[in-house]
Amino acid sequence: MGDSIRSSITKVLPDLSALILEIVLETLQSLGVETSEDLQFISETDLNSVLRPVQARKLLAAWKQTTPNMEISSQASISSPSSCSSFSASPSPIYSLDWVDNFRIPSEDFPEDLIQCLQREKRPKPRLRREMIRIIVKEMMKACASPSRRASTEIAKKLVAMYPKSLQDVIEGEVVGQGYHSLVKQIQARIENVKRSTSPVLQKRKQGGSDDTDEVTPEKRASVQDTYGCIKWDMKFLPVSETLETQQEKKERMKILSEQTSFSHEEVKTLMKCTYYSQRKAINSGADMQTLKEEWPYLFQAIGMTVHFEELTGVPLKETFLTSLEKKGKRLLDFLKTTCADKSKRVLEAVIKLRMQRGQLKGCSEDLKDMMLLLLSYFDEKEETLFHYVDETCLAKEVQVESLPVTPCIIVCATTA
């Protein structure tokens, strides 16, 4: 999202805090706003979850002045009969919110732990909050098969009004926006999850069959993996310019390049893109990790991983991560160093240790290191489960695999921290 949108908000609302500004920008982005011209399609209801009514109206008034077309769109619903007559045969759908007015929060279905938290005006744990959202969405979808964001907003308002101390969005004692933005997001996310296809992607073993004890083949195991988030999980056809012979040639070329100390990064990227079809076939066939590493060595190096990931998901991995880090990293660090440090002794100790070591460590940015180590402390994870230290001169093939934890970890060639 461009700086022009950011500046158009700060110009009208100069006293808006940086935190609220970021939330407003994220909300606009989630609504599909990409350019300044898109702002003409935003309504007051879209901003009610993050801004006070007067603030939202000020923004809309300013955007209307800079985008004359907005006046046309805002008056579409009250245009003259002659202009509407041509559309009378196929009117735009109007979604009724009558059911929302009569909707009752099913608090009697809440678990006892959650009821106690709400009655004592304590903030529920994330697990209990998620359970509450599941119960509410279940009731919502009984009344309406596809609740709109506006409906979610109205119900979030009701919830916060009932239990403000427990559910209102608060940071450092201050109410964020209208106080119910996070609830709206959680309700909407849950609705989207429930509306997803009910047919399971992971196939279950049939009960009562005679083959219950049969071993599941690697091919079958790979074929039932979850494809959520992927846009090219299983390639049906070779690229038009490719044949099986050219795929094999390029595959062999990459094997040769992987054994060289220096190679052209651009050439490897091109080869990885061209052979994506064969890579997916190998992975989806259930080939074991060692075979994949021998046949496709660049799949296990950063340059090949990023190309494959972008082809698989449509998301540029490194650029997306760095952009998110730039946008949200400082806010996350500030939160961990202040709010979390005040509540957790382990986080506070980590903050003090990192301050003493700042400037002494080499490698990636200091903020990135701080963020990773503080998150470990915040979630009460052990450092040794994420980092496995080996000698500085140790090669990848010399690492003793049997000594590694069963969970994913980062192997660090250095002395222990």
C-alpha cells in the first residue's frame, strides 16, 4: 500500500497514534484497497471497527473531496428513478441484518473457566477466547449461513459491551480504536474456516475394511497431504516449451552446478523455475528426503527454496518476510520489551541480557536477533530446542543427525551463546 494513503490519513487525523494508524492501514488492505482511487469505495461501516465515528467521517469527507467519483458511488442508492429503471430487473443484493438484532450471545454454552473469567472481569487465556469464538460463530451460522463482516462487527460490539474488562482491545491501559477490532477479525477468520470445504483433504482409513493393517504407500501418503495455501500443488501438464528430456537435462545441469563452489544464481533460478513440474512430481510421489536431496540439491538451499516456494504459493518468501518485518517488527519489539517484560520475569531477563550484548554480535540485524530470542522467552521455549550448536569448522555432512531434536531446529556453527 502506497505512502499516499498513509499521508492522506495523517493529514486529516494528525493526532492518530502510530499503532492505530497501522491497524487502519491493515484494515484497508484487508478490504482490497491498493491505490488512492480505491478509497472511494470505502464506507463508514468499514472503518467503525478501528476508528471512532467522527474520525471515520472526517476521513471519508476528505477522500470525497480528493476523489470526485466518490460522490457518484455514495449517491448510487438515492439516484433518480429514471437512472435506476434500467437496473430494476437485476437489483443489487441487499443483506438483511434483522437476525443480528435478535441474536443472543450463547453465554450459557461457554466453558466454566471462561464464565469465571468474564464474571470476575479477568482477561481469558487465548485458548478460552478461541473456544468462545467457536461457540458464537456456531450460533451465528445457525441464523445465517454466511454472516457478513458488518454482522460480525455488530456481534463483537455486543460482546465487548457485555464484558468490557475482559474482551476490550487494550494496550498499556489505553483502548485501541473502538475496542473490538481483534474480536471482529477472530470471528471473521473462524467463519472463513467453517465455510471452507467440508470434505477432508486428509483421507482417513476406512473402518471395517479388510485392509486396515496394510501399510500406506509413500505415493498414497503424499497424495493426501493438505494443499491449503498452495496455488500449484500438483502440476497436471508440462510447460509448453518443455519435454521430459529437457527437464532431465536441466536437472542434471543443476546437479553439476551444486558441486561447484561458484555458480550463476540467475541460471539456478531459471533452471528451478523451468523444472518446477518435475520437482512437484518427485515430492508428491512420496520420495524420501535423502532421495530428494540427491536428485534436487537446490531444494535444500536458500536460492532453490525461495524459487520453489514462490511457484508453489505465489508469495515471494524473502521479500514478504522483510516487508512484514519492516512494518511490524518495531511494534512487536516495543511490545515485548515493555508490556511483556513487565509481566514476565524471563522476558525481562532476556531484555537485559540483549541490551548488554547489543553491538557485540555479528551477522544479521540486531532487531531480528532480539525479536527471535524475545519470542522464545515470551512463549517459554528452551533455546536448545531451536538452536543446535556445532563447531565453527563443522560441515553439513559432519553434523550428527541422531543428536538433533525431533522438532525443526537451526544448526549454528559457533560456540554456545
